[in-house]
Amino acid sequence: PRDVLVVNPNTTASMTDRIGAAARAAAAPTTRVLAVNPSMGPASIEGYYDEALAVPGLLDTIIRHERAARDQGGALAGIVIACFDDVGLDAARCVADAPVVGICEAAMQTAGLLGGSMGVVTTLNRSVPALERLAQRYGVADRCTVRAAEVPVLALEDPASGALDRMRAVIARLLDEDGAECIVLGCAGMADLARSLRQEFGVPVVDGVSAAVTLVEGLATLGLRTSKRGGYAAPLPKAYTGVLAGFAP
Ligand SMILES: O=C(O)C[C@H]1NC(=O)NC1=O
């Protein structure tokens, strides 16, 4: 079997469990999904400040699990960053041996194969600019609309929160007003809603967790890993002080 590490960069274990279930539903039978989260960092990632403070815990989690795999004579086949802000994606690609896929990049590229335009439904309005920047980076900005349901990330943990109804209203707007031809779920915590929303709206609904697991399995199958020339070169030896002392390569 191949081991794929799926990291929820926030510290909410119940969300990690739901992300892991979605990842396992998408993974090949020969893939073992390890769904984990750091113990250090924000309980949820809602905007740029949380993004920054999630990165050290994310990187520490990746470093520890790759080291553990090596110590057991093996190696991770791939790593998924299960946060729709793709937090720490570039830094993770510098430090990881295994290929790293973020759920936003995976979802947007997958949606781009399915429709001329896509509509992203995310949680809070404060997260929208970050996702619009990612759409620019991933080359889909000219055919991507991002709208927020204005629900906190952790409201997705509570079926009674009304989050799903607010998401439904945003999806209807994305389809009817913005001309979206497919829908992207703009939060890892929405992963378990893809199937029901697909049936309800009759359009492709892309969950980034499933897309990222599938893509990273594909990289493993092709035997392809991150290029270590240039931007993703391994970190250079240097001092890291204070709470980051353990991050010295
Ligand atoms: O900002 C968001 O809604 C997305 C992002 N936040 C988080 O804690 N997990 C996520 O996928």
C-alpha cells in the first residue's frame, strides 16, 4: 500500500476526522490515508493572520511524519494540504520529499476540466480575496467567481448551524447570476457535502480533498516528485531560534 498524508492545518480534530473520511472515500484501495493535524496553531483558518500562524504547525507535522516513514524504512507517497487557502504549500514543497498538493489548486484545476467557468462557495467574506489571489496564481481567475456563505469554518461541524442552507443560497447565485458551470467547495470542512449538493443542483461539485488525493496518487503512480531545482530547493542550513529552533534542517 501507498501512504498519503492528509494534513488539516488547523487544530480541530473533528474536522480532521471528516476530512480523513472524505479522503478515504476517494482514495484507491491500495492507498492508506493518514489524516492528521498539528497540536499547535489556530482552531480554524479564517483569513491571512490564521494562515500565517498555521504554517509552522503544518510544516512540523509534515517533517515528523516523513521522518517516521523513513525510520520505518519507507516513505510517504504524497502529501495533501487540506485547507482551501493552500496554506504553506510552497514551504511544504521545499521541505517535503513526497509531492505536495493543496486542495484549492487541486479543486480549481479539476473544475477547469469540467466547465468553462467555476463558482467557489467558501465560508467567510474575509477569505474571499485570498481565494481570488489563488485563482490568479492557478490561472483560472478569468473564469472563476468566489462567494462566501458567511458562515464560520467551525459552523460546518454543526449540522444545526444553518451553514448548509446558506451554502445552498450562494450556490444558486453562482449558477444563476454568475453563470458558473460547475461548483467548487471552498473549505475542507465541506468535503462531506459534495455528493448531496451534486445531486441537488445537477452540476459537477468538486471537493478539493477528493481531488487532491486523486491527483497526488496520480503523481505517485507516474513516479513524479517536486523539482528541487530553484524555488522548491531544500532549505539551507542556518540558525532558527526561539520556538522555531526545531526547524533547523
Ligand atoms: O477559510 C476557509 O474557509 C477554508 C479553510 N479554513 C480552514 O480552517 N480550513 C479550510 O479549508
